[in-house]
Amino acid sequence: MLLLLLPLAAFAQPTDTRQLLPVPTQVSWGKASLAPKALLKPQLDGPEDAQLRAAVTRTLDRLRRNGTAATTALPLQIRYGKLGRMEQFDEERYSLRVTPNGVTIDAPTSLGVLRALATLEQLPQGDAKRSYLPEVEIQDQPRFPWRGLLLDPARHFLPVSVIKRNLDAMAAVKLNVLHWHLTDDQGFRIESKVLPKLHQVGGANGYYTQEQVREVLQYAQARGIRVVPEFDVPGHATAWLAAYPELASNDSTYGVSPRWGVLNIAMDPTKESTYELLDKLFAEMTALFPDPYFHIGGDENDGRQWRRNPRIAQYMRQQGMVKRDGSVDKHALQTAFNRRVLTMLTKYQKRMVGWDEILGPGLPPDAVIQSWRGKKGLYEAAKAGHQAILSNGYYIDLYLTAASHYAPDPVPADAPLTDEEKKRILGGEATMWSEFADSVIYDSRTWPRAAAVAERLWSEATVTNVPDMYRRLGAISAQLEGLGLQHRRAPEQLLGMMAAGHDVAPLRTLAHALEPVKEYKRHFQGFKYTTQTPLNRLVDAAPAESEVVRQFGATLDSLLSYPRALTTQLPHTPETRRQLARLRTQLKQWQQNDALVQPLLQANPSLREYAPLSTQLTVVSTLMLQRLEQLEKGKPASAEWLAAAQKQLEQAQKPAGQTELPLAEVVRKAITR
């Protein structure tokens, strides 16, 4: 019998903080907690499964890290009907009950037990010395069966250790599909025994051996996470062509690309030798990856190489791949290519998944469409009989806010779909492309914002409270750090390196007030990146979303929400006084930081480009301090002051070093509202 101590504090009444993320379907909180100084004694009632027992051990080990010695034995009763099959999408529901007499988990499958254990790990209340489990009853199940995260080692290689800790994070927030983007223009990241030049050339600076792949697959399976590999064809294939030039659509020879961007280099779909090579690889890789879904990419090929090659253009004309205006139709050629690939994968008992560019007339409905360009493709796919996955709105590599990723819903109430078509929407995926994220900072660009997507895909559509999401996101961020994620530690280490022995606090204050420029602007602001560019500048240590600025903005919004706050004197209540004090304390820290950090910025050539933003942080903070004084005294801002403030804020919103000052927009809205 497995026996693990769970030290719990003396009997205490829990405060209902509701830190669970994702939010369960039904939650009923009690007023008690688990009995004092208890230990949990697991009792598993279901088919024997070593992986599930190991999961229970991990959960109890994490729970018992805090507290005092336990003396009372109470049951952790786990009942499940069968071992979960990850390829079936309806086996993750569970119920969880905590009473002073113990913990009970009921689920139809072991997968449901894993999700219940993830919830149990989020329940402890208390502090670092003493904790307890609050009384609660939970009925829960996912809204969508496909809740994914794309990890991209093709651009910057991610060692197995990075993949594993991200799998731990996925399990913690109930994401269940790892989309493993293994090939692109910049790399081919998996060993092939039948076509070894693919990894020898395309993976010269890093690839996974097949033994390492099996290790990751086993690690993911133990956490109830499916692994869907992606081999991107016919575009984004420069690394393939560098190894096997006969795949090319022209007579050029290629090396693995050191550049980012859409290269529009594609395989030749008119040669039988192309399909013979692909079939060899797919035969090998479909045997390696057990999941029934297999991703073939298919995105961002504009067909220019096909149109410009007289032989390929003639082939298209002979096959009737011609538009009404007489020009050749590259989409028709790619659809023919997709049909050939689909036939191969069907032969190996796989369902083909592709980005929304593959959607079009003639594509069999067995193909699954992943929509990244908008919901139009998602809905069109469902209407055409395809299963579909949404990624548009979930591109967490764009440095957008967690709130912006929390808002999109795969099937909103006004979706123009029938009930049957809605059932074809499997769910969604957060995508974390790695052009600007290497193995050091990958976690900080992924977490905790990916957890907001996880909640959108698990919880009910009515769960939309953004402030509450952020409050719970903070708790989850701390939990993820306890699991070994580097989303907090790695940026701090970068700042320490930049400070080079000097006091890091002023540099940290500046970095935490900055954010990288949004979307793909880093490609176009005077600094040329390649695969060899070190990601060790201040922009790489700055948070994707500044939590300190977000909290400042939330407090400011709350203060200004008082009736007539902007037209008369602010009411002098205990709450407004606390808010004003909090805002002024933060503003004065920002205002005074420039004098402290400028010597370091000027002494370090790699930091000097951020000096203007440090100065602007002082300017913006001073403006907001002046505005708070006006509001507190009921003194309206003069037209001259407002005009001058607008000019200063426009200057403050200009980026430097591929970063920007989000406080400038917060203050602009506060001044102009």
C-alpha cells in the first residue's frame, strides 16, 4: 500500500480565494478544512497502472512540502473505471471531494484522475509554514477536447529538459496536446534512420534522437498529454532541401536558413521522387509517434517557385490547374500535393492535420484544419465537414496580454454554425514560435500567459472575468515556479549578468516597466536577427506583459471609476487613500529610478540604447503624479497642461531597443478619459 505523509496545519477555517485555474464546471465550497495534522493514505480502486501511481506520488509529494508533522491517517480514495485512452476525447471528466474525513476522486478513466490531481494541487491554503485543504466538492469536465500548446524547437533548439518542464506546466493547467513543431527552414530536429542527412544537415546544431523522442512521449503520456508531431511541407522546408537538394523546385542549392521570415522556398510537388522520399520518412515517423493525428504544416507557400519554373507551370496547365484569368493555380497544385500526403498518412492509420492554407475545394474532409489566420477559415472548415482547431488569437509569441488571449472563443454564442458543425470544432492551441525565444527564455515567453488559453479551452464560456483571471494567474505562476519552470528565474539571471556586479535593483525596476514591441515589429526596428543572434539584451529580460504596469493600471482604473472622479474632487475614503498611496509609491519609484540606473546604462554599450526609455519613465511618472494631485484637489487640468502632456506622452510611446513603455499608454488613457 502506497503511504505518503501530507502535513497539514491545525484546523482552520479556509478563506475562499478560488485560485483554481482553469475554473471547474461546478464548485461548492464548504466552511471546514481537512482534519488537523493529517496524512493522506492513497487507495486506488481501478485497473493497476504504474504511471497513475507515480502521478499520485508526485501530487502528494508536492502537497506535503509545507506544514508540520502529520499524525492522523485519512484516506485519499481514488476510483476510476478504466485506463484512459488519450485518442478518445471524452474521458477527462472527474469529481473531487475534500472533507475533514479525507479526499475522494471519482472518474470514469485514469485521465480524469490526472485532471483531478492537478486540481488537488491548486487547493492548499495557508502560508509557507502551514497549509490545509479547504472543504470543497467539484464536478468538472473540459469544454473542448483539444487543448494544445505548440512548442517550436525548429527555430531555436529546445533540449529535452525544456520540453519536460513545459509538459509539467501543461499538465498543471490541464492542457492535453503537445504540438511539436519539429521542422522548418531553420532546422530539422529529429533523427531519421532511413534518411539520416535530414538530421545530420538540418539538425547540425541540435536534434532529438529517437530514444529521446520516446523519452518525451513516455513523459507526456504519464501526464495525460498527447504528442502530435509536425513535419512542415511543402513550404518552410529549406532544412529538408539542404539535405536532399532533389526535393527543390528549382536548380538552386540551399543551406539551412539562418534568416527569419517567410522564405517562399518549397518542395517540387510534380516529381514522384518527392513523394517517394516523403513516404519513407512518414513510414518511419508514424511508427515512432503513436498519436492518431499527424501534422503536415502546409502554411505560407505563395507558389512563386512553382509559377516561375517553366516545367512546373507546364505541369499545372496540363493538369487543368488554371484560374479563370489563365494563370496557373498554385493552390490547386498544393491541394493535389495534400491529397497525396493524406493518402500516405491514411495508409499509416493517421489523421492529417494542416494549417488553414490547405483548406480548399478537393481536400477530403478527413483532413483536420488548424486555423491561424482568423475564424473565417475555422468556420469554413467546419461547414465543409472538417474537424478544426483554433490558434488565431492564441499566438503567445506576439507579446500580447493574457487578457487578449483570454478573449477569443473557438465557438462563441454568435458563431455562424449549426449544432452539428460546432461539434467539429475540437478546441484550440496556444502557439509559441521561437524566433525570439531560445532555451533560456522560452519559459518566460510562454508562461504564465499560456494558462489563460488553457482556461478558455477548459472552462465554461461564461467564465470571462478578466481581473479574476489575472488574480488566479498570479497564483498559478507561483505554482509553476515550484514545478521547475524558469519563467521568473531566467530573466532575473539575465539582469544579473547585465548588471555585472552592480546593484541590479534599478535595472530590474526599468526592465519590469518595459515590454518587447508587439507582434512582429522586432524584425523591422533596425536590429537584424539571425539564428545565431544571442538573445541576451534587455528586451529579452523584459516581461512579455509587465505585471507591475498592469497592476498599476488596474488600481488607477479603480480609482477613476468613482462617480465624478474626473470632474470633481476625489472622495476621501479609506479605499481612495489606500489607492492614492499605492499609486504614488509606485510612481515615485519609477520617477527616481532614472538617476539610479543611468550610470549603468551609459557604462554598458549593450544597455545604452535603453537610456531614452528610462528617461521617459521619469517623465511619464511625473505627469501622472501631477494628474493625481489635480484629481485629489478637484483642480481641472488646464488646456495648456493637457497639450504639453500629450506631446510628452507621444514621445514616451516611441520604442527603443525593440522595447516600449506600456505605462505611457496607461497614463494617456487616464489623462484623456
